[in-house]
Amino acid sequence: MSSWPQSSIRILLGLIIFLGGIYVSRLVFSPDLPLVGVIQWTREVKPFEDSLQGVIEGLREDGYQDGLNIRLEVINAQGEKAAAAAAAREFLKKKASLLITVGTVPTLIALEVTRDTKIPIVYTLVGSPNATGLSPPPPPQAVRFTGTSMEVPVVEQLRFLLLARPGLKRLGILFCKATPQAAATGEEAERVSPSLGLTPILRAVTDDRPETLLQTVTDLVHEKIEALFIPTDPVLATTKNLKIICDATMRAFIPVMAPDGNSVAFGPLISYHCDFVEIGRQSGRQAARLLNGTPLDQVPPESPVIKKLTINLKVAHDLHMSLSRQLLSQADQFHQ
């Protein structure tokens, strides 16, 4: 049997590539693919980027990929409530099949903007769902949202702080009132402290003006606190604010407990926290279940599956603190 001429083979291959390109282009650019809108509160705090990465990974692990079988559009609200509301309205206008919100504030705003619709919302990186109005509604009200919180019980966090600072009695608690999860977890810390033998000294700022923040930390130092706890607070967890806080506490040899592991690199001693990529991944898988047709009331809210302990050994050295083997053996990550 004679072989095909080389020219025929080239024509056939060219046709296959051409038709394949048309097929892929239809997949990538088809407006018929369901739109998944993502509203991210900010990119200035690393956990928001980590959680978004996890969302994309969770969707992909369960078979959903941007351009293949969904259109994934991310809008960064840049820490502005008006921008988050505009993003929610934009996704409604585009008839999104699903909204994913990264952070407590965009979740609450998206729920308000979409209150007269049936669009499902999946949240991630929410600090305290029950305390911020994100607990499931009682029957017969329809469930409109689900998601995975970043909530690690405050009492669990403080137990690790007590291991780091044995004999601790006077605990400073500092948060910014600008975000509801910060107020909720700060007040939770005040509430549970006495059960651990701690005397809480609570202070709050209304914003992150440097002079106000420094004065508030200085006031706490004058109250003779022996450690400072920063709850789930995306405002105070920024690098510039952590530097203001930790510079002041370091001069007084006061250790700081931060709400996330990334923050520990910038001055705090310790953090017991969720894995931000993993909670995003959990939320991505929840979103995939909804895209598969699972009813929203059959996709319950979740808590972090993985929790981690992060310690800054250099800060411990600078504070002249000798950390116990019991504490160090439980750490997942060290900064030096």
C-alpha cells in the first residue's frame, strides 16, 4: 500500500490544528460558560491572595477551570465598601451563576446587594460568621450562602500564648472597629480570658491613623500588660501597622500574638491560625458542588480543616524569652 504524499499529510495536520483552535477558542471565549464572580476585599494583606489562590485550586480539583467550563472573573475592592458593592452589582448585571467573596466585608455587602435575588454566595476568609450575621437562617427562610471561615477559637489561640508566656496574667487586646470580625473576635478574647486566668485590658481604634494607633499601644503598655493579642483584624494585620505596634511593644519587652502566620514575619512572636490556601480550597470545593447542581442547603458551612502554629525565634531572642520544648515541638513554621 502506497504511503500518503507529504503534502497531503501537512494539509491534514493543518486542518486538525485549525479545527482544534476553533474548538478551544469557543471553549475559552464562549459567553455561554457560567460566570463565577469573585469579590476580593484587598490584595495588601497576603491571606486574601492566599485564599483566592486556594479557591481557584479547589475549583480546579473538582473539575472547574477558567476558560474551560466556567468564566472566572475577579474584582479587587481595594478595601473600599463602595467598590465591593459596585462589583456585586456588576456581577448581577452580567447574570453570574455564583458569587465567591473573599473576606467578611464583601460577603456582607454582596448579601445586601443581592437580597432580592437567588444567586448563591460562597464565602472564604470570614473571621467570625456567627458574630457577624453569617449564621444560617432559621427555617423556613431560604439559605442564600455557605462557605469556609478562618475562625480558630480564641481560647485555642490563647492557650498557645500561655505556653509561650508562662505566668501571663495581664493580657492586652487591640483591634480596629472598622471591620466587624475584628470587633467580634476582640470581644470574644475579652470574654474567654478570665476562664484562662487572664485579666483582659481591651482597647480599640476607629481607624489606622499612625499617631492614634501608636498612642493606643502606648496606653496599653502603661497599663502594664504582659502580652498583646491582636484578633482577626485585616486592618491591624497590614505590614505598616504591625511595625507600629511591634516597635512599641518590643521596647517594653511585650510579646504579640497575631491572627495569621504571615504576620509573624513582621514583629509578632506567635500565631495559631488556619491555613489560608486550604480554607480557600475548601470554599472552592463548596462552590464546585453548587455548580454541579447540589442544593445550597445541602452544602453546609465549614471551619478550617488545618490549623498551624507559627513562631518567630528572632523575636523570642530579642525579648529574652526561652520557649519550652513543649511549645516548639508543636510549631509548623519558624521565622528567624
